[in-house]
Amino acid sequence: MCEFWNDIQQHNFLQSALMAGILSSIACGVIGSYVVTRRITYIAGSIAHSVLAGLGAARYFQVVYQWEWFTPFYGALCAALVSAIIIGFVSIYAKEREDTVIGAVWAVGMAAGVLFIFKTPGYNEDIMSYLFGNILMVSTEDLLRITGLDLLLVILGIIFYKRFLAVCFDEEFARLRGIKTELYYIFFLCLTAITVVLLVTVVGIVMVIALLTIPVAVAGQFTSRLVTLMVFSVIFTMIFTSAGLVLSYGPDLPAGAVTILLAATVYLAVVILSRVFRSSR
């Protein structure tokens, strides 16, 4: 731990990694609270895994057609947004079972990503880092993107807070009050997609759902109000991402995996202590 704090003063990549975790935590806490409240964790999982299609496509067009501007970040963002819109529209307007649509988008996105990676010449090491996360590889340009998207998510989350609140807790009542719940649902899925892309940079596709839900679950042990839940979730996510980076640095372990295990351990401890405290009263 002391080694990390000594090195962070000398190495910019450690400073960028710490800042990326903190910045991503803001969007994670805000959108994650909506995701858990609305109970659409598996939709977020489907979006996260379909991101592989965008990553694979971006790498393929970069290598084969020299599209240098089409980076994996933009590929992931496009794939996530397309997946969110497909899930939303098909679930609402085609009257299909939502779990069927989620599973299809999940599988097709992963399959398309694998095909693009397979057809791309060379070893796609950067794509593998997106699968399992590599926060130490975050650049200054990535930080600027994360900051911009972070601000967008927070501003929109505040502006549409009451409408999202109505859609999450009582969709039927919101519809009777004249709120276009279908439109706001799809809009909310798009915000979730953007958040997923931000978190993929931190912990990777495989573990993004854990970071989106576990801090909210921990915060939920202390409050039931949505606003307070968001604030606590942001704080807990910042703690988990920062501590995960610090604890993984010395032993040279994957920061994303350490972050998730730390969050899960804290959640388990909080649940156990909460039940012990309630039973003792």
C-alpha cells in the first residue's frame, strides 16, 4: 500500500487510473441506483456484453481499413446505444418477452464481437483488456471522455429525476399522469448504456454488472430514499474503485477483479451485521 502512494506521486498513469475510478463512480452511483430500483440489472448485463461487438468492429476497421478515428471506445459506445434502443423498442412496441430480447441481444453481441476479433489480423491485446478491465491503461483522452459523459449523465439524471422516479417506482401511475413512460424508458436505457461503457474501462465487460449493482446494494442497507441512495452509492463506488486499485498494485493483481471482490466482501459483511443488529433488538 505504501508502494502505491509513493509511486503515484511519480507516475502519471497511476494518477489517471485513480481519477478514472473516481469519475466513473459518479455515473455509476446515479444510474446504478435507477437500474437496481427499476430491477433491470439483466438488461444492463445484456448491454454490457453486446459492447464486445462494438469493440471488435472498431478494432477490425482500424486494422483492415485504417479507420484510426474509430477507436474501441467509440465502437463500444455505438454498440451499447444500439443494444439499448433495440431492447427498449422490441420490449415495448413488439410486445415480445423482455427476457427473450435481452438474451438475444446478449448472445448476438458477443457472437458478433468474437467474429470481428477472429477476422482481425494480429493479437488483439487491447480488446482483451476491455473484457477484464485495465484501468492502468487509461489515457488523458479517456479521462476527458469520461468527464464529458459523466457530466452529461449527472445533468440529465437531475433534470429528469422526477420522471425517472415515477417510471422506476410506479410506471402505470406515471402513464395515467400523462408521462410518456415508453419514451423515458428508452431514454433511461440509453443512459444506462453510456454508464456501462464508462465502467467497462474500469472493470471490464465481465464484471461491469457487479460494480453497477453491489455499491447500490450496500448503500441500500443504510437508506431507502432514492436521492440518498445515489449519494451513498457514489461514495461507496469511489471507495471500492480507489481501494481496489491500491490493494492490487503491490501484488500486481487485476484491479477490476480486486475491486469487485472488495465490494462483494463489504456487502456480505454489511448484510450480516445488519441482520445481527436487527435480531439483537
